Amino acid sequence: MAKRKPAPTGAARAGLKKRPKKARPAKQGAGSREEKAKGSELDGSVAAAVNDSSSAETLATESRTVETAQHDKNSNESFQDTEHSDEDDSEDVADGTINNENACSDEVETSCSFQRHVSHIITNEEVSTLMKQNCKFKWEIPAVDIPKSKWVGTGEKLQGDYDDHLHDVKGKLREHWQNTLSDNLSSRMSFFSLCNSYRDIMYCNKKPFYLKGKSVDSSAMDAYLMHALNHVHRTRDVVIRNDAKLRNDANRDILDDNSYLDQGFTRPKVLFLLPLKSFARRLVKRLIQLSPLSQKDNAMGLFKKQFGESDDEMEKPEHSTKPADFDLLFAGDIDDHFLFGIKFTNAVLAAPLLFQSYLLALLSSLFTSVFVSLVIVCVRHFPKTFRKSVKLYSNFYASDIIVASPLALKRKIDGEDGKEKDFDFLSSIEIVVVDHADVILMQNWAHLETVFEQLNLLPSKEHGTNVMRIRPWYLDQHARYYRQTILLSSHLTPEMSALFNRLCSSYEGKVKMVTEHGGVLPKIQLEVRQVYERFDASSIAEADDARFDYFCNKVYPKIQDSDEGGLLLFVSSYFEYVRISNFLKSKEASFCRIGESTSQQDISRSRLWFFEGKKKILLYSERSHFYHRYKIRGTHHLLIYSLPGRKEFYPELVNMLGESKNPKCSVLFSRLDLLKLERIVGTSAARRLISSDKSMFVFC
């Protein structure tokens, strides 16, 4: 284990207390010793009661003495982990002892990925390198079960052997996964090993359930859920173990032992960001299945009421004219506003001493002392009282996991709806999973960026934090370098790359998937001549202006001179939609439009006018097609101003020309459109289009 540096002082501790010299008041230890002494007396009383039938009053008196001692102990206890508990929270500790039933050996504990990750102290040189954000991917390994794909990464190269990556997973978790996943466990190990390396991961070739079926999506989801569960359980185990040590030895000076630096500013450690309620329901349902804590609290009823409990979204509705992926994607609850906490209560409690004393006093007044003695022996030797549960809708500051949509979290951060701004619960997030990022892109990507910018900041309040046990890299404001981000999407976009490069800075390194695409041209059902026109754009900042200028000067004059109608003008972004709409208005062009904000009445009117030829041009946005998947009739000429990000949209648009006797298709692109281009025409063809000296290409 790396040696820890002293915790810093000064600006890093702004708003926080300095660590006092003593870990706990001396009275707490005295209370523990008194409790033990009374417990020994009670055991002695049991033995005496078995041999003497006249000791009922004595037992009752001792019970009241124990109750008084327990009350004194509770009143003298100092705050400890108040930020990690709520009114019904109990820890995995029984009578001051540690439950080590499933803990790894000390050697494994110090060598496991979790302990290695959190015990590392980042150097100033490492921080400077990470701030430059100029990481280079130096190695590659094949992507198991994903054709024509590979993982590329930074840092130390990962090994390809995934058979033994459960060796540092806690015993009950490992056993439960082996029973739950059975033969499917091996298929999860490849991605689980990547997650377990604590590197930032960009997996942007994931086949979601609504494209290829339920089983395809479950592998990656199971893997990152397993990783999140393992991280949460290990985090809590360290805290609980140290709590027990401090209860047994109140005079211990934790400043001399770095092993007690085990906490962050707040309790939540994992954040799941999802676009729709139906996705959140699938995730929580699977999370509960993969957790060994099988019991659920009463909030499960509320969760099922708000999120649903059936798998109807996995079945295509009857008599639907929409594509199958559209029906599956929007079959469930498509509300995009949700935010709640999940808490794992893994309490293993011996029969509480206070409860024993009350029971003893009651029984001693009703029955003979021999019967009372037998009851006491049974209580003492009763295995343990288990309170295992997955608690939903827990208080954010008492939760282990936060599940949210970017919209809901953005509104929470901004303090909308008249509520106070409160996002300190994001200060100690150590794992962020953004699943279905391509769907989030169709909502509002700016909300996601806002959430990332608020992660791992210094909290505005203490929230009961025991500053003596905060990890030094939190106080150094280096927490974002320890945060792991897992970004999953069906395809890669420049927005995702920008977020991954700019706001994901794990000191462990980065891993991303690289795929050779075959293209979707074979899915076009018509023999249509598709003309690709390349324009020059020197930089990303100038690409939009260059595209607009090319359209205004080269493309639109031909449209204006033609008397032919039925032109479907497709744009991929809202910015382009507004810009082209204003341009057509300025030219007094005969056009109508369908965008994401267009009312249903206006949409119906525009489709009718376009089909009847009353309007020559129909301006159509990708986001509108995503949410409605209209089949636009009356299309004779398709002009793709900017390629769609979702490759399945391209053949759908071209196939709309099926009713035309003289179909035409034109596509505008630049060298900066390589990501979109390779998904449509294929990687090899896209490279030729980008590197060729020619500027016009034809596909048939």
C-alpha cells in the first residue's frame, strides 16, 4: 500500500473543521467497558439462575442496572458517522465485534483493486499531467465477443485473462453472482475487469435492448452493476470495521493510523445517469437481483407505482407501423424527470442488550426463574437478527447510490421549483455511470455537462462529517482524479468525446472502444443514386458556418431554379434547424417544417401540404424523427444537410423515396464528419471519402 501524505491545511480545508487531537471522548470507552462488565454479570446471573430457583428478583434488578448503564452509554456517545446514517440505519457490528464472515484475508484486502485505488496518493506531477488532458492511447486488446472491435487505453496494459477477476470480490457477492448468473457469469467478466480497473471507460458501440433484444444489453449492464455493488460494499465494510475498532478503544489516536482515513465528505459513492424512467426501472430491478440483500423495504411499492413493474416494454405492440426499435424504446414510461437514492442496509445484529434486559424483566415477573434462565440462554445463543434490505427513496446524504436523469439533477442543482440549491451529495461520488448516452443526446446534452461540472466540489456544509476520517485526496480537492466515469452509448459523437476528454480525469487512465464499421447501405431497399458532396472546413469551430455557406451558395440556387417539389431537407441539430428555417424565410421559399417543438396539429398540416405539393420543401429534424419516426410521403428528392448521428435513420430516410419515379438523394459532409460517415458508408469507404482529392462521390 502506498504511504499516505499528511493531510493538507489552508484553502483545501475551507469550510471544514480541523482534525482534533482525540478521536473520541473518553466517556464512550468507559461506557463500552461498563456495558461489557454488566454483560458478564448478566451471564453469571444466568448460570446462577439455572442452579437457584429463587433468583427471579435478582435477575430483574440486574436487568434494570443494565438498562441504566446502556442509557448512560448512549447519552455519552460522540457523533460518529452521522453523515452516513439515518433513523433506521444499523451497521454490520454486533456488541462491538466485527463480522468477518465474508471479509477477504488481510493480504487480499491490501492487494484488491479497490484498496489499491483508494490508498494511492496522487503526486503533483500526476496532477499536472492529468490537467493537460493530452492522454495518448498506447496499447490495445481485442474486445471479447464484439466483432471488429478492440479496446485501446492509457497507462499499464490490461491483461486478457478474465477468469479470476472475482478473487477480490466479497464472498457473499461472489457466491450470489455465481448462483444468479450461473453460466452467463463468464460473459460479464471482460467488461467487469475493465470496470474493476477504475479507469474511465467509453463504450460507444453497445447494442441496446431496443435494437437487438433484452439479452444483448444485459451483459454490459450486469458488469457495471456488479462493479458498483462491489465498490459500495467494500467502502461500507472499511467504515464499519473502523467504527468497531474505535468503539472498543476510545483512546486510540486515529491521527497516527492512516487506515482510519476511510470516508468522503458525504456517503453517496455511485451515480447512475439515465434518460428515461423505463431505463431506470430496468436498472434498479437488475441491481436488486444482483444484490445479496434480497429483502426490500416498503418503498418498493411506491417505486413500482411510479416506475412500473412489468416487462411490457420488451414486447413489440401489435399492429404497429413503427420500426421495432422505436416501439421497444418508447413502450415503457418515457418520463425524463426522476431522482432518488438507494441505500444498502446490510445489518447483522446480535440480540440487543437493552432488548434482552426488557425481556428478562418482563418474564421474571411472570414465570419461574428456571424458565427465565432458559429463555435468556436461547436469546444469548440465538444466531443473529438479520436486517438486510435495499432501501429506495432514502435520504440523499444517507444513500450509497443516486439514480437520476440529467434533467432532474440539473433542476436540483439550480434549485428550481422554489427549492434551495442542494448538490453537496455529489461531492464524494467515486463512480459515475452514464448509460444510453445517445438517448440523452436527443434530450439535452447541456444538462449532463452541468452535472459533471458540479461533481466532486467542496461541500457548502459539513453534513455531520467527521473530518478526522476524510481521505486526504478529498481535502486536496483531487477527488475528481479518483472518480471513475463509465460512458455507454450505441454510437460515438463529438459531444461524447469532448466530455470524456475534458471532464473525465481518473489517475488510473482511460479505455475506449474502437470499431470497424460495415455501414448501413445494404439496408436501403431501393436503387437510389446517392451523391455525396464534400465541403471544406478547417476546424470544428468553423464547420457549421462552412456547411451553411456551402448550402447557401452552392446547393440552394439549384433548388430555387428548379420547379420540382417534394424536397425533404433533413438536419441533425436544433441549431441547424433554426438557422435553415430563418434562411428559407428570408428567401420567401415555399416550405413547411417539422421539429421537436412543433405541435401535433402543425405536424399534420405540414405533412399534408408536402404530400399534396402545396409546399415544395419540408424541413425535418433528426430529433423529431427520433421521437416520432414519421414516414414522410410525397418525397422525391432527399437532401441531407447533415448526416444523422443514429445510423439506422439513414436507410429509413432514403427508403422514403420509394413512391418517387425519379428519386434523388444528396448528402453534404466534411472531413470532420468522419464518425457519422463511417457508421453509414463503412469505415474503409469513409476514409476514402475523407482522404480523396475529389469532392463528389456516388453510391448506388
